[in-house]
Amino acid sequence: MSVTPLPVRRRLSPEESREAALDAARDVLVELGPQAVTLKAVAARIGRTHANLLHHFGSAAGLQHALIERMAEFITTTIKDTVLRQRAGEHNPREVVDLAFDAFDTGGAGALASWMILSGNEDALDPILKAIHDLVDELRDDHHDELPIEDETLQLVIMALGDALFGAPLTRVLGLPRERARELAYQALVAGGGPEAQS
């Protein structure tokens, strides 16, 4: 009787191990919700030990903070690239609205940030706020809409976050289509002098 050897687990560099953990943490977040993003759950998902993740993140809160930081960077980079494309002639404000709403809803950023705050992590929003601040600073110079970019950003982020947290039950009870908040955000962006309004 022969025994099949277990597959040899490739040794990951510290950076590869950290990135694999963050990928797995995002999957856990989307599949099971923010309360499931623990060192134990993520370690099991990638075949690593709890101690390995403890070394990289220090705690579950550290893991969650790193995840929200990564998500914030991805969200704002994607939105910035989209806005720059629009300024170059591709007028589609709906794409910016959809990116923001998707990031906070199906991307899980809204649920994770809210859960972290409710769990006592008062700094949970810092990575998102810093990323948004940096994005606004970067886009401010070439912003020519009637509504200041700070106002547009505030309006869009508040609507996207609120929709991620309460949109489904609220539209249901009000008898509105699920996408209604996105439509209102799009109309507000266009009314504020966005690219489509000028085309």
C-alpha cells in the first residue's frame, strides 16, 4: 500500500504571504461578512498558521485595518483613473457613481468600516478618509464643475456608504427600485456640472 505524499507547500516571501492573506480576507469579507474576518479564518483559507498572520498583522484589528487600507487605495485609484479618462473626453459620470457604490456595497468596504467602528476601532475610517482626501487634492486643480469637488465627493461617498448599509431594506420598504440611490447620485453629479452635463 502506497501513501500519496502531501503537496509541498511553496514558501512565500513575507510580501507574498501578506498579499495572499489580504486577498483571502477580502474573500471572507464578501462571502461571510466583516465579523468573519479573523486571523484564524484567513489563516485557514490560505493554509497558513495563526502565528504567521499574527506576525504580519499583529491582531485581527490589524488585519482588518490593512484590508480597509488596501481597499481604499484600490477604490480611489480606480475612481481617479476613471475621472481622468472622463476629462480626456470619455464623458460617463455613471461609471464613477457605479465604482463608488460597488466599492462600498459588493466590495464590502462599507460593511467592514462600519463593523470596525461599532467594534470600538475608532480609527477604522482613517485609511478611507486619507485616500479620499489625497484623491480630491490630486483632482482639484483641473476640476471645472459648478459644484466644488469636495462637495461632489462628500455627496457621492455618503450616498454610496448609506446605500451599502441601508439601501436594500430602505428601498424595499419604500417600494423603490434597488438602484434608486445610484440613480439619484448620478443625477446629482450631472446637475452639479459633471462632464455629461457639459457635453
